[in-house]
Amino acid sequence: MNRFLLTTLFLSALAFSAKGQDVQFAYKGQLLEDGAIVTIAAEKDVWDDLNCETNPVDSGDAGLILKNNTSTPLTGNGTLSITTNTLSPRRVQWCMGSNCDIVEGNTHEKGFSVPANGYIQTQFDAVNPSENGLLAATITVTTGSTTRSVRIRMLNSSQSFVRRSVIEEFTGTWCGYCPRGMVGLSRLDEDFADRAVLIAVHGGTGEPMAITSYEPLLPSSYPQAVIDRNGVKVDPYYGTGTKGEYHYGVDVDFAAALSVPTEAGLELTAQWADAQQWDVRFTATTTFGINSAAAPYRLVFILTEDGLTGTTSGWEQLNYFSLAYSPSAGRDYTDDDLQSWRDAAYKAQGVVYNHVPVNTLGIKDGINGSITAPIVAGQPQTYSGDVTTLNVKLIQDKSRLSAVALLLNTETGQVVNAAKTAIQPFGTNAIQAVVDRSQQADAVYDLQGRRISGVPARGLYVQGGRKHLVRATGR
């Protein structure tokens, strides 16, 4: 194991209670929820060799480990399953403690033992990958009747991209604890600005903002949220509880999501497709930093609306934080950001709801054919599709609509990048209009029409009214 390797590692699930867990994966002392995803970027070591590895150093619990939370030594069996490999590594090695093997093929099995109240290192290495690409694998361990798994993504990209993350919050007007989710999304909007894509999905019987297309994704309990569809359920206010159960902490989970290296950049423009404002035309441009003969990716398009409100009883927000509900309501939530809900009525009227999805295209599995094979590193793909507003009764004001695009990995179910933009008028080229207003001919804009100051990062831009691909830092 090369102790000089610099590795970027993201935990899609942060610490949570080990109570009742015989064995559990962990990283740097932080316990992982079952099925957590670890994403590792290929880096060059001091010998200029390219490596991806879960354990960049050999000592202690600095890498990925398997913990035994019992006072009895445990033995078990492990299975490695490689689901994707466009990385073409020269060698793949898997270790469970001192039991190490060079992996051949897509599946491998081995036994292991973990000392009482101890741990073993779980190492997975791809040494000298020869191609830009992605290696995805799942390690599953079984001890007695207990099964735990961790998913690993090793990424070697020719480019680095700005990542935006999406949080899908599941809420309802009938849900008394859901006001804290509204506060959580509002705080994320303030903290992360244009890198946060926020969607407040309303569900439940009698919910006036319920959307049928989202029903397959609805959870069994509210409030609840997922970030980048990473398979980990978090509270939309306190997240995984890093700052404590009663304090705003979902920002920690969101910042971790933003730190994940992504294999693709995503930019989005949108405009009305007709003068009657019946359909919104989405145009997404995706640029990958990997090569792949297959294309296990699809786009998702979503129309969201801000400012929704109503006067009937169904629009009243049930509020368990109201002092009118109980003098002790919400007393454990001592932060000021929930004070307005303590002062509000038990059934709050006149509430304004933001980030509400009103129509979607490919919401669960993505739009078929929106990303095509083969994927070539640095070669942009552009896809356009219309999302209609016809017969969408939930829409109250079309001027408050926004367009959202998600890039979905269909093998993992994860969102690997996201984008949000305003909807431009029919018959105008939004980017060209921005460029025409500029007094500088060399001004550079991203695909959402925002002027770039300084030297642009790698990606696709507009300069002089034409698309311009920046392959390396600088123009």
C-alpha cells in the first residue's frame, strides 16, 4: 500500500448509531450506514504512478475498516462484486485484514475474522489505471445472520467539473414536523447559493401540492430527504445529526455531497417553446471526463415553482412547533431559525411554499436516449426535451417557474450532477441576448447565461456568441 497517495473520499452516509450493529463499515472513525457509497478519485503518487485506493495509509483506522461492535471475535465471508469497469486498471487488489487477493473477473469471495471490539482494514486498490473511466464495486460481508455492504466508486477523469447537488425533501401540509424541513431548505439556499438544487416534494392523502410522477419515490415517513439519491435517508433539517438532533446540520451532509468528484459537467438552458407558454424546452449539455463504450446515464427534467399558496384548509401547514399547540412544543430546538414557527399557529395559514415540483420528465429512471453511447471524454452531448404546463392545475404563476436537470447514473441510481435555471422568453436565444448586451466582445458566459469573471475552469462556455470548450484551466 502506497502511503504517499493523496485520495479524495466522500462518505455518502456520515456517522450514525452503532447500537444493534454487530459489524459495521467505518472511515476515520465515522460509522457508515449500510450501503454507503465511497467515491475515490485517481491521484498520482510521488512516483508519478496513478492509483485509486480506499486506504491511502497503512496505519490505524485511517482508511476503510470493518468494525466488530461485540465482545466476541467474529468470523464471516465477504463478496466483492464489480458492476462497472471502464477504468481498465492493470491490477485490482482486495484485502480483508491480512487476507489479500488480486481480483480476477467481476466477482470474488474470501473469508475474514475480526477480533472482539476490534477492526480490520478493508482495502480495495486499482493500481495504474490505464484509461479515463469508472470502476464501481460492492463489498458485502456476512457474519452469522448479519449482512453489511459498502459501495465503492473509483474515478479517473480527464477533467474536473463543478458539481451541484440536489436535495429532494419529502414533505406535506399535513405533517406537523415538516416545517423544520422548510427551514432546512431555506438555510441550504442561503449557504450554498447556485450549487444547491432544492426540490420540496409534497406527498400524502389530500395534499394539495402532491405530484403523481413522484409517487414511486415517496418515503414511508416524513419529513425526510435524500441528497443526490445516494440511498441514505437524512432529516432535511439536522441531516445525519452531526451537529445534534435539534440543530441545523444538513449543511454538513450537503457539503460532503458537493465534495464528491463527478465524472461529468452539466449545464442547462430553458425557454418557452411557444408564444402561448404551453411547453418549456429544456436543453442540457453534458460533458464527461471519462470514456465508456456504454452510456449508463440519463437526464431528468423537472419544472419547479416558487411562491405557491392557498386559502383552503388543505393549504394550512400543520405545525407541531407552535407554542399554541403546546407550551413545550419545539423546546429542544433552541436555534433562532425555528422561532417563527414557534410563534405561528398550530394550523398556519398563508404559508408560501417554494421549490415545489409541478411537472417532470423521466423523474424515476431518466429519459431514455438522453445520453448516448459511446461516451468520449471531453466531447459534449446536447439533448433537448419539452416539459408541458398544459392541464397542470397546480401551476399558479408561470413567471415563478424554474427548470431543473439531473444527470442520473442508471447503474447506481445516484445523481452525479444537477443544474437549475430560469426560463427565458419564447423566440429568444437567452445566451446570445446576454452576450449582445455586453460591451466587451471577449466576455465569457456559462450555459446558464451568467458572466464568468477571471479565468474559467474546464467546461463549455459561450464567448462572442459561440460555444467555446475550455479543455484546460484558462481560455
